[in-house]
Amino acid sequence: MSIVQDRVVRPVKGGFAQAGNLFDLFIEVGRGIFKRPFQLREFIEQSWFIASVSILPTALVSIPFGAVVALQAGSLIQQFGAQSFTGAASVLAIVQQAAPVITALLIAGAAGSAVAADLGSRTIREEIDAMRVLGIDPVARLVVPRVLGMILIAVLLNGMVSFVGIAGGYFFNVLLQGGTPGAYLASFGFLAQLPDLYIGEFKAAIFGLIAGVVAAYKGLTPKGGPKGVGDAVNQSVVITFIILFFVNVIITLVYLQVVPAKGS
């Protein structure tokens, strides 16, 4: 095999190997959820930590994002002479797409990087190996509480982002675009429906699961000492972002096929 072929084939093999190992960790996390005793205290502590590092940046990002969606949707809809549907269009864009994605990106960037750094430092200090020697499953003891905490906080933050985004869209639509409060609120029922909220929460839970497992995997497999931990943190964020966008497309396509649009 030539040098050029080796440079091409080796990263591909490594990528498939990492994908297999990541899927294996998904399975281990699923099994670890049902192992007893459940680490309730660790779960509560990690959930509180994830919430503490994610709430403020999520709220700050959701306000301008909701405003941008409302302004763009309102401007486009006004060109078609359908100003009364501005609220419905904004709600669909925020609840179905924007809120879960914003929540996932901030969970992965803030909490996921912290989880990867924590587990990575434990790994290079050989604490994970010591736990295995003592017969303690590090996945059930450390990974499962963190993954469940990220799922819980992602679902809760998604609701907050949806509310703040809709409120921001309402504020900017009424004040800057001359919309009427009654028309904005009344249009919710024209296009929006309850399954739109369900799919947003479902996406947030799936995204939280992915962010937690990817961060845990990179934290458990750092290479090269402390520098490897830093590289693992960066890789966990990038890999999570890539997976999230692919999964979001798949879930959205399935949802649009299964749940018919209102009025169709």
C-alpha cells in the first residue's frame, strides 16, 4: 500500500472504529440505567451542575434568536400579505427547530465539554482503571448519571428556550413590525399543533443523550496525557455538533411524514 493510500485508509478505519466504540457505549449506558444501586446523588449533583453552566447562556442566546426568527418570518410573510400568520410561522420555527438545536448546542458546548474534561482527567489519573480493578463499573457509576442529567436538563431548557423565543418574537413583531398582539397570539392555532411541542421535547431528549454519550466516550478515551484531554474536549464538541445536525434532519423528515400538517 502506498503512502497516499495509507493516509486515506487509516483515518477511514479509525473513524469506523470510533463509531463502533461509540455505539457500544450507547448500549452500555442503556444497560447501566437498570443496574442497581442507581447513583441518585450523583445524578442530582450532575443535573444541578449542568443546569448551572447552561441556563444563563441558553437564555441569552434564545432572546436574539427568537427575535431574528420573528423578524425574518414577519418580513417574508408581509410580502405575501399574510401578516396574520406571523405568530404561527414564528412558533413553528422556534418550537420545532430552533429551540431543540439551540439547547443541544449549548448543552454540548458548555456541559458536554465539562463532562469530557472531568472524565478525561479521571482517566489519565488512572481512576477509571482503579474502579475497574475494584469491580466498580465506571459507566454505571459515572457515565449514566451524567447522561441522564444532560437529558433532563436538555428537556427543561428546551421548554425555557421555546417560551423565551416566542416571547422575544412577540415583542419584536409587535414593536418593530407593527403587528397586533391579538393577531400574533390568535394565529398560534392556525398552523401550530400540540405534536409540534412533543417533537421539540423529543428532539431535546435525543440531543441530550447524544451529547452526553459522546462527551463521556471522548472523556474515557483520551490519548497523550493532559494535552490529550484538551483534544478530547474539542473533539467531543465537534463530533456532537455533526451528529446532532444529521439526527435533526432525520427526525424532522420522519415527523413531517408521520404527522400531517394542520389543515391538510
